Amino acid sequence: MSDDVDFDVIVIGAGVAGSVCAHQLAKAGHEVVLIERGSEPGSKNLSGGVFYCRVLDEVFPDFVSSAPVERRITRNVLSFLNGDSHVNIDYWDERLAEPANAVTVLRARLDPWLAEQCEQAGAMVMPGVRVDGLLRDGERVVGVRAGEDELRAHVVVAADGVNSFLARDAGVRPKEPQRHLAVGVKSVIALPRPVIEDRFRVTGDEGVAYAVVGDCTQGVAGGGFLYTNRESVSVGVVLRLDDLGARGLSSSDVHDHFLAHPAIAPLIRGGELLEYGCHLTIEDGPAMAARDLTRPGLVLIGDAAGLTLNTGLTIRGMDLAAGSALAAARTVAAALSTGDCSGEALGAYRTELERSFVGADLRTYGRAPKFLENPRMYGDYGRLLADVFHGIYTHDLRPRRHLVGAALGAVKASGVGLGQLARDGWAAARAL
Amino acid sequence: MRAVVVYKWSRNAADALVRADGSIDWRNAKMSPGEDDPAALAAALRLIRGGDDELVGLTIGDGDASWALARGVASTWSVEDLPALADNGSTAAVLAAAVRRIGGVDVVVIGDSRQEPGVAAAVAGRLAWSVVLGAQTVEAVDGRLHVTRRVADVRQTVVVPTPAVIGIAAESDLDRAPGMKELLAARKRPVNRIGLADLGVTAGDVQTLGCRRPETAPARVFAGDPAQSAAQFVSALRAEGVL
Amino acid sequence: MDSWVFITADGWSGALEAPRALGGRVVAVVVGPRELAEGVAAAGPDEVRWVEPKPGVPPEAFSLPLADVVAAAAPAVLVAGADPAARALLGAAAAALEVPLLPGAVGLAVEDGHLRVRRALAGGQTIETCAPGGGVAVIYAGEDAPAATRPEATIEVLGLTCSPLAIGASEPVGQASGLSDAERVVSFGRGVRAREDVAIVQALADACGAELACSMPIADDLGWLDKSRYVGRSGNHIAPALYLAVGIAGAPQHLEGVRGARIVAAINNDPDARIFQSADYGIVGDLYEVVPALVAEIDKLDK
Ligand SMILES: Cc1cc2nc3c(=O)[nH]c(=O)nc-3n(C[C@H](O)[C@H](O)[C@H](O)COP(=O)(O)OP(=O)(O)OC[C@H]3O[C@@H](n4cnc5c(N)ncnc54)[C@H](O)[C@@H]3O)c2cc1C
Ligand SMILES: Cc1cc2nc3c(=O)[nH]c(=O)nc-3n(C[C@H](O)[C@H](O)[C@H](O)COP(=O)(O)OP(=O)(O)OC[C@H]3O[C@@H](n4cnc5c(N)ncnc54)[C@H](O)[C@@H]3O)c2cc1C
Ligand SMILES: Nc1ncnc2c1ncn2[C@@H]1O[C@H](COP(=O)(O)O)[C@@H](O)[C@H]1O
């Protein structure tokens, strides 16, 4: 292996994926630089904000107590929203608090903390630099270029997010079809801590996550979310790009419509807007991640590799970003120790990934995107559920019907049809 | 020539949000160098002509040393345990003590900041050095400093003996992001972290009794139909006698 | 509580008036030409001490010798305005007395026998009250004061040896643009989207009988107007009766150029634009609709 390198490893992108990977490799004693285009890590990043954080247990022994996390999610609300009604499935479980299963995070706080851990582990963090391209020696990636400067390394790790310019530059990803992508629009709204505790019935550092389907997206494939932070809530919508385009709606209008919905507005009433932003996210992760994830000298991780799972009820990207970062760090460390950073050696990354929860979950949820294309998800079922409950709770002096009867009546009236309902139910069970 | 460039690393005042009760919310404020600091650094770098010339950075607080190091400064000093003070005199006393500690300094170049317009002058006062403020450029000519600045409608050159403090007032936004090679070079340059105790100074601050919003009349703003707004606006300006 | 006010250039009226509220003697220390000292004396401070620099000597040359004089007199309060040379004198004096130095002062007062300094923070959006304890030096950043009607002070000449600072060369900057003594100025910023559209704003300036000016990026980055026509810290400092800012955000650096304007008016499509905090009148709206409407309205007046 040639020695004219500036670093053993160059990691591009100080998101969750890049920071975790850089941290692991630096901790193992390798010379690592973590390059981030934002003037501060996190300044450009955006997530809805629920982080299924168990994956970090092996990286940061007391992640939940030392990192700037907002709240531990102990209540999950699945909300079917209609114009004038909603049906919520409200699941609270004290067991979700310890060990913490999911926490809310604000990336503007989390990402700088992660980058600081990298620095402490000995990596050099280089913010304010945008990588413009990869350096190649024949087939092999040997470094990166930014402006007039070049840096060389044995391995380049691309963690540059959903738009990964580097994955495209390397010829791994084509221009992504729109149906693989979604746009998220999110607001962070400040509310005093006591208001959050009263409104959402949470105490201490516990929090709630709403996943909303139905009227929240004005029929566009996608969903809404609302997560409690310490002294704010993160609320917004995720909309599939192709469907949004087809319906000619603007994502910010759909976002505004959601926040003004009578079921949502009271939850954020009186709050002060702290942040507003939009960001692309991945709709069909399994399809994107099926592509090559390595080239000689190059490894893709996190969103750059397509590793986000949109199950309709949750978007999971940060945990897969961290999981893939760990798999990549193991692969790269092994390659560096043998001195062979060829495509084949790095190809072991795929195996590492398959062996981890990332690969397992990708297989499990491989069908979700197809299922989520089903338009009934975004309209009919919310109405159907509301009609069932309406039948149960309306006492208009007509004789009461048995629950099953009420439900069947509602299904008939909805026009979905029993057979359809059964098929969708089965598909849901398999996909989710 | 041994020059010290003083830069500030603090919450950007432009990001301060004032609440209804007059208190300031710094929550969304980003850390940044002072608005005149890039210009001060650029001016200071031009004093360095090779040979024994040396430019040293100096900042207070746990400021980002790499900001100056990646832009060409040979080493930096940080006085770490000093919070941002309202009192420019106290800030200046600490800076002056640090300049003495660095030793052998011929010129201190410092941003002549609109937010902290007393610091540069008071540093000179504490050092009992000559000072020129509101400067645009500084050049070393035969052991003296030629400082240019604008006074009313003339640009004048002031010739100043060393040691001296030169306060640079920025004319525009000069900052540029350093490249990867500069950032790498910065990592190898020394950062000297010291505390008030090392300097043998204490830094008190004036007591604040709180803030409130000023009692200025807000602007009369017309909105809505352009033609109607235009009519109201014109008649208001006529009533003021300015149209 | 006696105060010394350092004056090296015009624009001293507010700084001289502010310490009046303290009830003590107000001593003006003028370093500059005779006319400056006479103007200050006419405003009626209790004393004027005047240092006349020889030709080619900048006022700063007296900062250290003057600090010795101040240290001996030990006044409770030192004041200077924003002028760089006056601040240089103040800094040396404050250091000699080892008193706190507070920027942004907009008012001085004595409350229950204690000195209070009110100072502007966050671009003047809030006013902080400070209790300095002992003496204090302040940089005054408030309004100008109206001409006083007090008995004229006598001028006492202060003979000081100066440090060897010298003015090497002076050259005039910029060519006259007609902005400096215009009654009305219409100015535009990056809210104007294309060079062709400058004509729309020019039409408004013509209708008002105003000079046309701009923000720095328009002249510096885009070159749509000559550099002699931009307003602000590094451009023109003007004092028209009416300054009408069209599509200008109102950055503090820009507004520094119009501190002397009597009425500031603004057109901006962003209701939260910073300029509305400093303006007297405003229209929230798209300049492409509002400006033609204004021209039509003004044309009506003329008929
Ligand atoms: C609205 C929305 C809601 C979401 N909700 C959730 C959720 O609740 N839970 C969850 O787990 N996931 C969620 N996700 C997904 C999650 O945000 C992503 O999967 C995750 O951020 C991916 O991490 P990453 O490190 O791969 O990429 P990113 O976090 O996107 O980081 C990429 C980094 O690379 C930098 N970069 C890019 N190009 C360059 C370059 N050329 N040079 C230098 N630096 C570069 C960027 O600035 C950025 O810092 C959501 C996404 C969206 C949009
Ligand atoms: C050291 C330093 C010195 C400087 N000195 C100066 C100086 O001397 N003079 C100066 O001007 N600047 C100066 N600047 C720059 C200053 O900070 C601002 O960047 C600049 O003034 C912004 O110009 P602007 O308002 O035209 O543009 P922008 O900030 O882009 O503002 C454009 C405004 O137009 C509005 N707008 C957009 N479209 C429309 C529409 N259709 N209708 C109505 N309104 C619309 C927007 O809401 C916005 O408020 C200096 C900066 C620095 C750092
Ligand atoms: N190539 C780039 N370099 C720097 N910033 C970018 C780049 N691309 C996008 N951004 C910024 O990143 C944010 C999100 O970008 P995008 O996801 O591409 O819409 C925007 O605020 C852009 O300003």
C-alpha cells in the first residue's frame, strides 16, 4: 500500500452515519478526517427526530444520559386522521423507558455532540468544506477533492446523505427515480415544559411520538408526525415526491394544512416557531440499498447507501445510519490491518451489513414501499375507522347494533369491500 | 516585526432575539468571529513579510483557534476562563496582559468593532501605546506603521511609531472559508491556552439591572392593497412635509 | 458628579448633553481646530479645555499625555462619541483611571445617589441598565441633542506635548454624487431582481424629485449603480429629509449611512424585515406592485 496518504480514512458527511464511523475508526487508532460542508455539524441536517438508539449502546456506553437527547419515547400514538374526525391507537408502556428504546433528538444538538466525540477519539473534524469529487487512480478511489485542494487516503467513506453526490460520482447510483424519494417538511415549535407535560400527559424525560396517516397529507402518499422534545415539539409531514408532483401540491402548503388541522392545532397552540426546514428522505430504501455499496477504496453508509426504512408508521434512518457505520468501520479496520483496501476486501461490508440488524430489517420491510403505495392507506381507512366508532358511540335513539354489525355496516358504506380489507390487512401484516 | 491579531469568538449579535420583556434570547445565536475580524486578520497578514516576521493570534474565551490558524496565523493564545464582558475596559485589561505575556510585540491589530467600540482603544490605554482606530490598512515602512483611514471625505495616512495598537474597521464582508490544506496546516500550529491566573489579572464586570424594550414609536406600516397603501403612505409623508 | 467629554470632530452634541442629567460639571475636552472648540463652547458646557494640534498631527497623538491630565483630575464620568479619535482619547483616559468602559450608552442618570448607564443592545432593540459602582467611561451612541441655549463657555487652552504621530498624506475619496446634500433620496437593494428593473425605482425617484441611491451589493457586487451611490458604513453617510428604502433589508451596516435622515421610509415584502424596526413609515408589499402605485399616486398630486 502506498504511503503518500494524508489520512488512513476520509469520511465525508458529519451526520449520524459519518460521525459514528469516524468515531469507531479513530478509536481503533486510525488517522481519520471527518469532512462536513456545513459550518457546523448538524447545521444542514434534519430528521423527524425519533432515534431508535439501542444500536449506539456499543458505541457510547451511556448514550442516553450523556448525549443531548430530548425525551425517551414511552407513548406511541398511531392516528388516523380525517377532515373532521380521528381515531387514535394510543400505546403507552413504561417498559419503553428503561432501557431507552427510542429517544427524540434535535440534529442541531446531536450532530455537534457526535462530532465532538469523534474529536475526542482522535479524528480531525473539518467543517466548512464541501467535497466536490473523488480522486481516482484507475478504478480505485484514492481521495477527495474540494476546491483546489486534494486529500488522499486508503479508504474513503461516503456518508453524505440522501442526495449522495459521491455515490453518483462513483457510478453507484443513477439519478434516483422520484418514487424512491420523499420530501419532509418540519417545524420545531417551542412550548414550555409544563405545557408539554400537561398536553401530552408525560412526566420527567418521557415523551410521545405521533404517527399520523390520512387527511394530514391531503391525499398525498406519506404521513405526518409529531414528536415531543424537552421544550418543543417537532411536527411535520413526509410526502412521496412522485405523488406530490402528480397532485400538483406544494409541500409547504401540505405542511401548513397539517399544522392547522383541528386535531393537531390544539397540540401546538401558543407555541413559538423555532425552526422550519425541508429535506429529502428515502421512500424505498430496500431498492436503493440493493445496489453496490462499495467500490475499490470506497464505502457508502447511511442515507448515501439508501439505508432508510419508511414503514409508513415510522421512518428509521438514523439507527440504520449508525448500524451501517459500525459494519463499515469493522470492514475498513480489517482492510487497513491487512493493507488490502481493494473492492473485494471492502466487499465484506455487504456481509457485515447482512449479518447485522440493518440487513435483517431491510429484508423484513422489503415489501413496505409497495404496500404504502396503496391509496386506501391515505383516505378510506381513516374514514372507515371513524365510521365504525361513530356507529358505536352515536346514540341517535336508533336501536344499537352489535359491534361486528356496526363495523360491517361501516365497511359496506365505505366502498372498500370486505375482500379488499382482508387483502390489505394481510399485506400490511407481511410488509410491516 | 511581531504582530498580534486579536479576534473575538462569540455569539453573533445579529442572531440575538429580543423578547417582549426586553431580555435577550441567544438560543439560536451561532458562534462566529467579530464582524471586523476578517478584515483585521487580512490587514495583519500583510504586515508579515517573511524573515523574522511573525503573526500571533489572541482570543478570549474558548474561541475557535482554528479560525485564525487556518487563515495564516503562526500560533495562537487563548485566555480561556473569561466570559464575554459588558465592560470593554476589563476585556482590554486582560488582552493587554496577554500581549505583555506574549512579549516582544510591535503591533496589535484588532477589529474596531461597532459592538465593542471601546476595546481597541482601552487595550492601547492599558499598554500605554499609540493607537489609531477606524483604520482600513496598515503597512510597515522603515520601522513605522503607515495606517490609512477615511475621515469625512478624505483618505488619510497616519504614520505611527511602534509599539502601537491599530483598530481595523471592515468595509465589507471579507471572510473566506479556508481550504483543506490550510485546515490541515492549522492543526500543526501551536495553541497556547492560558487562564486569568497565569496572567495575574482579575476581570470584574459591571452589574446589570436588567433590560427593557425602548419606548420608540414603531413604524407606521401600511399593508394590503398596493394602491390603497400607496395613497396612505403618500399622505403620511406629505403630512410630515417631506414629499 | 463631574464629567469630561472628549471631542475631536463634529457630531458631538449628544455626547455633550448626556452627562447634563448627572447634575455635575460638564467639561468638554476638545482636540482639534479652533472652530470646533468654538462650536462646542457655544453649546455651553461648564468648561472647555482645548488642545490645538499642529498641522499634520492627528488628535490621537495626545491620547497618552491627556490621560495623565485626566488621571490627575479624576472626574467620575468620561464620555466620547463614536468618532475614532475621540474613542482613542477615551480609551487611554479610562485605562489611566482603571474605570469600566461601557459601549452603546444612550443615557446617563443618577438614581438614589447612584450612577446609572442605559445602553443599547442587540442593535437598539433593547436597553440595558448598568450600575457601574464607581466611576465609568462610556461611548455615547444615542440621539443627537438639539442646540442648547446656555451661556457660552470660555475656552481654556491646554498645552500638551504629543506622541510622534503624523498625518502623512490625505487624498479626497470618491466623486461627488449629489447624494450628500439631497433633500430626498430613493434607494434600492437586492429586492430589485434585474438590472432592467432599476428603471422602475428610477421612475419613483424622478416622481419624488429624489436622488437615486442603493445598498452596497447593488454597487459592489452587481455594478448596477456607480460605487459613489451606495449608502452605509463604507459608502455615503447622508442626512436627507426623506430616505425611502425599496427592497432593502436594513442591515445595521447599511443604516449607519442614514443615521442623520429625518424620515426613513421603507418598502419591503417581508413584514419582519429588519428595516421596519428603524423606519418611521413603511409599506409591506411587492415593490413591483407598490412602486408603480406610488408613482401613480404622486403623479395625481401634481395634477
Ligand atoms: C422529515 C424527515 C423525518 C425523518 N424522521 C426520522 C426519524 O424520526 N427517525 C430516523 O431515524 N430517521 C428519520 N429520518 C431519516 C434520517 O434523517 C436520515 O436517515 C439520517 O439523517 C441519515 O443520516 P446520514 O448520516 O446518512 O445522513 P445525513 O444526516 O443527511 O448527513 C449527511 C451529511 O453529509 C454532509 N455532506 C453532504 N454532502 C457533502 C459533501 N459533498 N461534502 C461534505 N459534506 C457533505 C451533509 O451536510 C450532512 O451533514 C427523517 C428524515 C426526514 C427528512
Ligand atoms: C463590514 C461590512 C460593511 C458593510 N457595509 C455596507 C454598506 O456600507 N452599505 C450597505 O448597503 N451594506 C453594507 N454591508 C452589507 C450589509 O450587511 C448587507 O449585506 C446589505 O446591506 C444587504 O443589501 P440589501 O438589503 O440590498 O440585500 P438583502 O439583504 O438581500 O435584502 C433584500 C431585501 O429586499 C426584500 N425584497 C425582496 N424582494 C422584494 C420585493 N419583490 N418587493 C419588496 N421587497 C423585496 C427582502 O425582503 C429583503 O429584505 C456591509 C457588510 C459588512 C460585513
Ligand atoms: N452542494 C451544496 N453545497 C453547500 N450547501 C448545499 C449544497 N446543496 C445543498 N446545500 C444546502 O443544503 C440545504 C439542503 O439542501 P437540499 O437537500 O439539496 O435541498 C440547503 O439549505 C442548501 O443551502
